[in-house]
Amino acid sequence: MNRSFLSFVLVAVASSAPAQTPAPPPAGPTNIITENSRVNRFVAGPGNRMEGLLLRNGTFVVLPPGLSSRMPIDIARDSTITVTGDEFTYQGSRTIHAQSILIAGVVYRDVPPPAPAAPPPPPPPGAAAGRLRGPAGRPCPAASAPPPPPSAPAPPAAPARAAAPPAPAPAPPAR
């Protein structure tokens, strides 16, 4: 009986374990091509930024943001262009991720955004208070004076002033 129970537990655990998905295939070599065709349609994205082109031969051209921002706005439909970039197939359609585009003798190249600068190293312990600065680079008052101890009594309140009597009206001018 003990042996059949153990077999049941093994079968139950094996059947309830989630199926492992295979790892994606490693990125293969890129297929850089150059394509020459006419523009059939434009694909605009947020803010009317040009995100792609559909060419007359059926090829879709994806424009990265760096390249899209450099291209002229007044490209006419039926303009002849030459696109160089990575070719791939997306949902059965031939697609090029553009690296450069030649329009009317002018080459526009994708320039990736600059890499973000490395953050500055953290300050040594205890040094942060002396580095706090206010407007015009002056040290903050809180940074230069330590906080009062929690047991210190509150400063005495200023005595209340009595309201001053109203001033007498000026005398009328003599005639």
C-alpha cells in the first residue's frame, strides 16, 4: 500500500508541474540589405512622427526614432528611395529595419541616442549634510545647524501686545 501511494504522488506531482517553454533561439547574424523602390504610404505614430513606410514593392520599412527625427517632413508619395537595413519577416511580410535612407541624393542615417551618463558615486557616510545647497548655491540652514535635541524646551513665546488706542483726529485748521 505504501508503494502504490508513493507512485500516485509521483504521478500527481509530475502531471501538475508547469510545462517549461523552450528558450528563444539565439540571435543569428543580421541580414543587411539595400532596397530601391517608391514610397506608397506613410505610417505615422504618436505626435505624427513618421514610424514607417510602405514601399511599392510591398516591403515595409521601420524607421527608428533617431532616423525618423532626421528625415524631412515633405517626402512626397511616389518618391524614389533607397533603404539600407536589417531584413526580417514579420507576420509574413518582408520588413526592413532601416539604418539609412537615400532620398533625392541626400543620405539620412540612424544615430542612436547617447548612452546615459553613469550616476555619480554616493557620498561618504555623514558627508551629505554639508553638501546640501539652497538658492544661489548657499548652504541650507538645516544643513549647517544640527537639529535641537528632542528634550529641549520650546523657546518662550513673545508676550501678547495690547491693542494701541486709536490716534486722535487732527484738529481743524484755524481761520
